[in-house]
Amino acid sequence: MKKLFLLCFLLSSLCLQAQMFNDTTFDSKVLRPAYKKNKGPRILIDAGHNNFIAKWGLIQPFIDLSTSDGYKPVIDSLPFTKNYLSKFDIILITPALPFVFGTKKEVGNLITFTKDEMDQLHTWVSQGGSLIMLSEHPPIDVAMTPLLNKFGISSSVGMVSDSLHYDTSYGLTYVVQHTKENGSLSAKHPVLDGNTSGEKINKLATFGGSSIKGDGYVNILPLSPTAKVGKWVGLGPLDQGNSQGLAGPVGKGKLIALSDCNGFTSMYMGKEKKVYAGMQVKPYDWKQFVLNSLHWLSK
């Protein structure tokens, strides 16, 4: 009964803005910043495509962390054009939709990013830009698919669960663990290795995302054979990715794609604080993962 309650609570909470809150216990301080204050790369946080994480303020912990590390993040909502993109060094696209999150269950033929926007973004990355794309469960994975496809990545439709590798304290097989111990953090990549031994990523968990796959990228968050993609609010399953995180070059630029966005937040769901997700959740290393991601993209 407890597991059923938590599952229902998680799914319903994800549909309502009023039940998502930033966890103010998160410590965003960086002891040894990569850059002096306001001297680091410029980060665009996209808010022009119904990006609810940005629009509802749930991206604030990321803003605080990146600012503490010397970066210059800004939220903006203008369309992607050549001149506009040229103002930034890193672009962060949180879950995007062609409608306000929670108002519809299916994307249908609606367009999230125009063809010109996707072309301009791909060109910008290919010429040396750095991009982070964060997807999610349906209907977000459907809405993000055309943009992911532009970069050679396909997405499942559905929510990933793993009957063997999950956080039993949540009682939810949808809280999938990626750890050194279970072998899903064994890839050699700067995002996982960091620059020093103290920056290595040893344990992560995703909190209800979908799956992705793509050739030419390092699979930094591979799924185990026991992972499955199931329906979410009647959508899916469709396809079965082998990953929840990919990283690699795109021309002269770099890309990180994750099929779950919660690692870049620090939130709890519901005023009763029943479900936590993000950088503040121990013993997971999402805070360091985010910093390692920014540092690799900045090189």
C-alpha cells in the first residue's frame, strides 16, 4: 500500500505546479569555483518552449550553483536564431512542450521547436557551441523527439523502471539507480570522472524519466537488461532505449542529453514533503555531476 501511495503521489505531483517546491536545504556553494565571479561562460536557460522547470522557478538551484561556480546563467524566451545563439556559450534546454505542462496528455501534431530553430541550434553546436538537453517521461519525450532526432538521438515513449536497480527507500522501481557498484557508471568520460579523484561520480538515481539511444555518443548512464519502458498516463511504451544519459561531440561542439531532468533540480513534491528529487538528495552525486557537465562543456 505504501508503494502504491508513493507511486500515485509521484505521478500526480508531476502534473501540478502547486505541488512542486524548491528544497531550500540544498547547498549551492562551490568551495573552489572554476571561474571568478561573473567571469565564466554565458549559459542560456531556455524558457521559450513551455519549459516548466524554468518558468516555474524550479531551475533556481541550478542557477545558484552555476553562479557560485562563476558562470553567468540567464533565463530567456526568444526563438533560436543565429544572432541570438551567438551570445551564449552553453545552452540548457529543460523539458519542452508545445503547450503548458499539465494541460494536455498528448502532443499529437503540435510543434515544440520549429524546423528553423532546430537547424539553427544544430549549426550553432556544430560550430563549437555546447548544449544540454533534458527530456522526461510522456508527453515530454514525444515533444522533445524531433530535437533529439536532429542530433541523432531517439527517445522511447514511456517511463523507465528497473526491478533490480532501484532505490528501495522510495519503494518505486521508477527511481532507477546508476552506480559504480552495479556497473552503470563505468564509462570513461570527464562528466563521470571529473578533474580530480574527489569529483568522481559514484552514485546517481533518475526519478521517473524515459530512455534514449544514439550512435556516436558515450553512454554515460546505460540501462541494465532488467530496465523496462512502461506506460505513463496511458502513453507508451514505444521503443526501448539503452541509456538515460549520452555525451559526446557534435562537429566542433559538445552535447549532453539526459532522459530525466530531475538531477538538475533540487525539489520536493507536495507540501507534506513525501518525495524528494535532485541535487540535494543523498547519497547521490547530482551536484557534482552538474558541475562536471558544465566544466566539460566549457573546455
